Amino acid sequence: MTAQHYTCPLCHLALVGDERVYRCANNHSFDRAKENYVNLLPVQFKQSKSPGDNKAMVNARREFLQQGYYQPLADRLVALYEKFCVSNADHANIVLDAGCGEGFYSHQHQYDDTTVYGVDIAKDAIKKAGKKYPQCHFSVATLSKLPFADNLFSWIVSVYAPILEQEFTRVLSDDGYLITVTPAKQHLLALKQHIYLEAKEHDEEKLAIEKLRLVHQENLNYEMVMKTAQDTLNLLAMTPFAFKASEQVKTTLAALKTFRCQADFLIRLYQKPQ
């Protein structure tokens, strides 16, 4: 399966792809990897040798998500997609999962008349996504310079990823939607209490989004009960505050027979005006 909507990250001309390579009219070419992804992150766009989440974080997140702890969030995102986008569309939808990681949310937006793209700067994550979900189109790229033409996507998903309004607005179609997920106040507070002397609630301050109109907002809150100690350690490893956790904290968490932790998500849906 080949994608038809990529643009060259170097000159912004359309890329024409086949099973092996994507090429623009200026003859810039990008190989399609055997794991079903294309690397559209030129070396001059990198700020480090291996940008994005490292392999350990990628593996931990994949194993945690596979256990279904965040499935209620994925189900809610898909329900909103069906309500606002699918039900009102008289044409095929094109979806972008911006900061897609291993593709957990990407593939759940796949319908017969939908084309789904996932973009992430972490190559290890994209490799896993492309291999596991061949029905979607994955690429290594930076969110600040998305390899797509203007006004392409009817729906953009951003789950715990940088929200770059100017670039997202550029690639979003008129009347298209951006749905964002950020931590609500109580998210993973029980886990944070093992790490910090004073675990603070998350700040729910509204993002400074100016050109898109907020059309819907909700909280999704539920308790997670870890099935195994390894699930708890995987949850820790996939969070930014894992770097603050001492070996003693990890040992303590590993010894817990039961660990209960709140999932608390803030979901906001924006629409691009015509």
C-alpha cells in the first residue's frame, strides 16, 4: 500500500511513491522501509542523532497500551471522530495522528473510506507502527515541518504531543478538526506521589490557540488497576517524570501487589473556520 499525499521535506513538491521509493520532481528520493514507513526527516532537520523517545520508552509504552489501560481514551476519540467528522462527510476523510508513537490511536481511526497517516520524530516508534499496522501510512518527520500539502486533513489527532497551531492549521482543511489530549488535574497523581515529595496536580490552563475555534471540551476520568508490577513499571517508564524516579522508587513499585492510579484526560476539539 502506498500513500499519495506526501510532499518533499526539502522542496515541498509532491512525492510520487511506489512500493520502494518516494521521489519528487527535483529528484529528491526517500526509500520506503521494509517495516512499511518512509523516513522524511532529513539529517539537517535533526537536533540530535536519535530524536524523540528512546527505545526503552517506546517499548514500555507499547507494552502498556497493549494491556488496554488507555483503551477508554481511544474509544472516546473514535466516537468523537464518528460524531463530528465521519457522519458529516460527503467525501473520504484523511486523518493525521500527529506524534503517533507506535500507532495505537492511528489504526483505530481506520475506516474503509478513511486514509490514516501517522507522523513521529522517533524512528523506533515508527518502525513498530508501520510493521504492526500496514493499513496506515507512517513516516518519520518533525511536526514543525509536516511533509504534507496545505488543507489536506479533515481530522488531526494530537495525544500528549506538541501542539503547533500554525503548522496544524496549514495542513488542516477548511471546517477540519483538531482533537487534542492533555493531562487533566488528577492524571497519574498516585504515581507522582511515589516520586515527588509534593506531587502537584496538572495545570489545565487552556492552550493559546488563536485561529481554531473550540467546539467541544470534556474530561475523561477513570481508575486503572495495574494487572502486574511490570505494567506499573511500564507506566512509569513511558512518562516524562520517569527520569526523576530513583531506583528505590522503582523497587518499591515493583514490590506492590496492587497499584491503583487515576487516568484523567482533558479532551479538546477545535475546528478550522472556512
